[in-house]
Amino acid sequence: MAAVMTVCSQDLGLPVVEPFYLHLYKDANAYAAYTFGFARLPEQIVRLTLALPQENRLHINIERTRGQPWGSLLRILAHEYAHNVEYVLISSARPWIQWIREGFADWVATKVLDSLGWENYSTELARARQELSRYKGSLPKLTLVEDSRVWLNMVDQPKGKIITYKLAFIAVDKLIEKRGLSGMMNYFRSDDFQGSFGLTWSDFETELTSILTDLGEARAGIRKGSKAERPEWKVGYQWQYALKGPGIRTTTTSELIREDTFEGAPSYVLRIGMNEYLYTRDGLALLATLAGGRTIRKNNPPLQPLSWPLEVGKEWRSNIVVENLEQKSSQRMDIETVVANNEEVKISAGTFETFKIEIYSFQTGELMWEHWYSPQIKWFVKSKAYRQEGVIEQELISFKLD
């Protein structure tokens, strides 16, 4: 919390919440009992939250913090602390416009993570723009997400986070772009939209609708180009990558060490570090992960990031159960994958023509992975994984094929 508060005041120039009270609860029962009265949420939802702001107080459910990746925990705390800042700014005007409050809190959280080196603001902004462009037809007008009750109802819908939080984040980013953060702070103090941002509410909604329409049309207007057929891999193939993420700066080598059979399925075995990854020979779908010769994870059916032949506009949905055999647990993944574009990628290993693959959560609509597949090197030249702990990126350094 000290890091969050320091960034907000010193890096962003937001007012200090003073005095500020932090209330810690040992479990969900104590947390719900003390916070239910002011949260304006059903008790069953309160119990699932990690933190709740109340004027100059922040209530935290310690039970929910356990096991949270640092990136995820920082984002939640920064988001909720931003609501405490809003309380300081609002004074008597009290503009309880839900999308502005939540969009501002997400803007602050993303800026805090950027300042702390956890994730890049421009990366998160680009991700949100991609998600909004994909689900353009589902987006509501801002006037429909002003009320907190309507907001909560929309959050629970399929693609709910996209049509609420991501839409609000993009809208607030555009407002701050106009008059800086001082314009946003002035709005909270005065409730004067036009005076704070230089245009009327209706004009801004029209402008934002135009921006979102342009995003959707740009996506729809992508020209379909060539096709890529499934490659034949050979033992000895190698791909070396630079890997970076929060606290990560290293290189990894993926080497095709043998062909095998896993539960009756012919497979390629790709060694990465100490682990072995089994991919189907007929589709390059991920079957399982081995460590020390033991299966530690398997996918049923195999995880399919590529569907042959690749061509722009192709989409497919996968419903997968990921079994963690060491932890004796399983997780269901319902995802949709799209070949979004043909892109030229320039990296240290060279310049490559690629097929850009985007993988989304079917339920939330959030972008989970991006891959750039090159027919020339027969695998990915670049990838991004959007995880709770931050964005993990890998980029090709060198490769060895035939």
C-alpha cells in the first residue's frame, strides 16, 4: 500500500488521502460482517471481494490476498485506493457516474503498475483497444453505464468486463488526453464536464462512438491473404527466445528432441528447460507437459493455438480441461481463437511475414494470448501471455531448421 500511495502522490500528482485508515480482516466472515452495511453490494458478492473502499478507509480481506500474484494484488489495491482519492476530490459535488469512477480507478491502477515496472501502460491500452474492437457490437452507450446497479448487472454478463471496465478505461484515457489529469481532478471537484474537458457530454459520447467504430471497421477491413499449411517438424529443430516479464529477463531454447506417442496420439517432444512439451503431429496442439519423465499436466482435448490451414479471419472455439496431476486439480478453459491479421514482424532474428493469432476468454472476452506464427521458421517468432502477475513476452533470437 505504501508503494501504491507513493506512486499516486509523487509520480501521478494525485492528492494524498490523509488521514488514511487501513482495516485488515482475518477471513471472509469478519470482512463481510463489517463491510456489508456500506458496500451497496449483495452479501454474497461482498464475500468474494478482496478490498472495499469507504471514504478515507480501505477494508481488506486478508484471506483473499493469500496466493494472489503480486501484479494482481497491486492492481486491485491501486484500483480501490483510487476510489479513496476520488472521495478526497469529490467534496460536495459528488458526481457518482459509475463509468467515470471505475474508468478512473482502472487508469490509476494501470499507471501505478507502469511506474512500478510491473506492466507497460501502452501495452494495456493496446490490449483494451483490441478487446473493444473485437466486441464492438456488444458495447453499450456510456449513458447506459452511469448507474451502479446497471453496471453491476452488466459486469455479470458474458464479456461483462469488456463492456464495463475496459470501455470505461478507454473513455477515461481519452478524457485525460484532452486536458491532462488536472482536467479529471477538476471534474471530480466541480462536476462540470464541459469546463473540465472542453466539450459537452453528448459530444464526447459521439466522439467515443466514432473512435470505437473506426476500431471495428479497421478490424473488419483487414484483407485476407495467403494460407499457411501445417509444417513438418524434424528432430533437431531449435528456436531460441528472449523471455521477459515482471522480474524475468532470460533466454530459453525450445528443441525438438524426439517423436513419441502419448495416450495413443503420435506426438513431437519439445524440450524447454527441464520440462518436455508434447504436441500432436497432426496439428501441433499441446497434449501434455512432462517433468523428469512424469506427466505433470495434460490437456483434454489438446490445446489448439493453430488450426490448419491458417488464413486471416479463421476462428475456432475450444473447451479444454487442464489437469494438474501434481496438485490433483483441474481447470476448465473456454477460449476462442482468431487468425487476426498478416503482419510483418521485425525482431533481432530477422524480418518475418507472420499470421497473428489472438486467443480470448469466451466468458469474459479478455485477450489472453497473442502469437505471431511464421511459416518460414515453422513456429512462433513472438508471443505475449497476459497473466495475473503481468505480461510475459518472448521474442525469437535465433533458430536452427533444415
